[in-house]
Amino acid sequence: MFQNICGDHQTYCNLLDGNWVKPTSGDYIEIFSPVDGSLVGKVPAMSREDVDRAIANARENLKNWAETPIYERASIFYRAADLLESHAEEIAHILTMEIAKDKKSAVYEVQRTADFLRYTADAGKGIAGEAINGDNFPGGSKTKVSYVSRVPLGTVLAISPFNYPINLSVTKVAPALIGGNTVLLKPATQGSISALYLARVMQEAGLPRGVLNTITGLGSVIGDYVVTHPGVNFINFTGSTEVGKHISKLSAMVPLMLELGGKDAAIVLPDADLDFAADNIVSGAYAYSGQRCTAVKRILTQDSVADQLVPKLLSRIAKLQVGDPRDNAVIVPLINTKAADFVMSLIDDAVAKGATVLTGGTRNGNLIQPALIDHVTTDMRLAWEEPFGPVLPILRVKDMQDAIDIANRSEYGLQSSVFTKNIHDAFFVASQLEVGTVQINGKTERGPDHFPFLGVKASGMGTQGVKYAIEAMTRPKAVVFNLDANSQ
């Protein structure tokens, strides 16, 4: 699909005004595979002047797109979904080589993205205005009627992460576009080739020129510049809490949606089905080497439960396939050396302070064997910091309330799980946890994508999910009819 766009099958361009353009500087960023170190491709290192052009072009095309009937916008989404499915194997291969995602998960990401586009198209067609009678409020009059519609905010800056470069680009792009906004997509550098494939799909599906533009480049060069650009009307970011906080300080009056880090806890109560809990925890903790904001990142349980749960966890961890994502390994090389160094520093700190490594924790390059670490205490970094890697700590607590208290002491508040057969305990724990979502008898995870998805505290700002994202990136506009105006 992307062959020879820039005259070289390994050199990519950015989408600007319906054309695939090279950077004005002539500079490119080489992207190497975490799988085998091979060159996946080169993407443009765009300059501030390139950013100016992309945003100006998006704003030039805003009025026409905002006036395009919603059913026409939706029809483009349906075609894009079909194209994604028809090119699923090709795009999955790029995902595998660029971010080391196993092929099965990569294909699923493409399919999930197609499903998201179709659902967003359907939801968009359901956007409706409302009429409000003036006499509904004390002192009001039937002679006043307010017609309220939803209108776009303008140009949306969508910044997507490395770990889901197709899906977490479309969760920003699609709701923004269906709401009538134009979009500037800035993917993470590692993952940007995959995101450019998505932009190509949207173009081939018939998206008008200038409605979606892309920029790639170094955050140190264009990062702060683009988030403070006066032509941006909304910023939708997924990434680290550190960067999210930085963006929030810079953005001033520009509205934000931030999906940031997490330290998702699995609280296992004494009456839980431990086999079921172990299945969910291992799947939730180690899929894609734990490189997910919603990964299970700590277990909180009592001694008596932990002693029974540990062997069940170990037997399941031992069955995880480790190695090359092209062979559908679940534990794959981390995205880069910095990430692997950080995970190992958390393990080393825990061991130095008395924790016990029950399995894994050894490293070969950026591939870390899945680690289960017991007797982790609250003075260890691993109890609080997000590893974004295949390491799962067990914190032994006194009782249910102690588990809740430790869970809530985290700076993060994305999700938590509680495993129990007692519905009263389940709802009590859920009511006390300071998170955006509580999973009862299930692993922490994103989706289905029409559910609200949000974080509190350092885990984010705003609510995602199709309907909620459309509402966030549009605003109400009221037109008041004064029916007796001529008589006054």
C-alpha cells in the first residue's frame, strides 16, 4: 500500500493537503526494530515550519469539513474500516516489526480499529440537537425556545503512543472527524510508520484533502511548539504521566484529554476463585510484555491467599511464550533499551530491600523474562512506580481495608480489579477505590470501546469511549428564538 510514496520503500512521507510530502529540511529519523535491530524505515524529521504548514492547511479546510453532512463523513469511515480489514496482514507485519507486537495481537489491533471506525460512524449519525422550551424554568416563557446543536471545536491535535499506534490513533482521530473537526496526527516516533498507514487508509477511503494531516519528528524539536500552537483547539494525548503533566502546564486555555499511566491493582479476597483470578491476572499482567497502561501491575492480597495463589501464578507464567513476536510470543523485547533498564532498576531495588524473585527477572538485551516478585513492601519503588514491562509484584496486606488503603495511596488512578464471590464485598471495594474503572472478577483492560474509559489523579483527564470522545471534541451551540420579538 505504501510502496514508493517517496521513491524508496523504506522512506516515508507525511500527509499534507492530500499529498505525501517530504520534510523541508530533508532530514529523516531512522526507526529500528526492537525485534532484530533491522531498519524498519525512515520518517520525516519535520521542522516548526512544517508544523505551521500542516496546521494552517487543516484550518483552511475546517469550514468545508464541518459543513459536510454527517452521513457522508460516516460513509468514509465504513470504507476505511473495510480497507483496514483487507490490508490487516500487511499492517500487522509493520506493527510486529516496528513495536514488537505479536502477530495475533497486531491483527487484532487492526480489526479492533476497523470496528471502532464503524461504531463511531454509527454514533455520529446519532448526534442530534434538542429544543428547550423557555417555560421549563421558573419565570420563563413559551415565547423563548433554545435550539441546541453540537459544533466542532476546530483543529484537534492527536498525539498517539507507541504501544497501540493504529488503535490509539483512531480513538482520537475518528471521534474528532465525525464531530466535524480537522485533525493533526502526531504519532510517537516508534510507531509512526504504523500510524502513517492509518492515515493512508483514511485518504484512500475518500477523506477530503487537508482534513487529516500528519507530522512526525523529534519531540525536542516540535513537541512543545505544536502543543502551544495557536492554531490548535483541542489536545488529545496518550502517553506517560510525565509528558502529560508537561502538556497540561503548557496548554493554557486549550481543552485537553489525557490518557496517562497507571498502577492497576488486582485485589484478591479470601473467597475468590483463585484459578479464575490467576488466569486473569497473568493474562492482564504479561500480555505484550506489560507495555499497557491498563496492565495488572500489582497484586494486593492476604498471606493465606498469597500462599495459595503463588503456585497457580507460577504454573501459568511458565507457559508464557517468550521471544520473537513473529512466532506469536507473548513476552517480547521491550520497545527500547531505556525501557528495559528502567524495569531492571525496579527489580534490583526490590531485591536489595528484601523482596523475593519467584521466577524470571533475567535479561537478554531488551528481552526480560516474565518476573513474579513476592514480599514486595511499600518502601520499594516497585510498589508504586509503573514498570511498563513484564514484572508483577505481590504485596501482602492485613485485610480488605488495608488493600484498599494501599491501592489508593498510589498517585495513579486508572483501573483496579477485585476478585471475590461476595457481591457485597465487590461493591464495597469498588466504591472505595479511587480509580476511573473497577473490574469485578476480571482483569484490568481497556474496552469495549463504547464504555467510558478514564483515569483520575495522575492517570489522566477527560473521558474516552466513542460517545464521550465525540462530546469532548464538540461543544453545544445555542440559538434562542424569541417568538414574540416583533411585538416588543
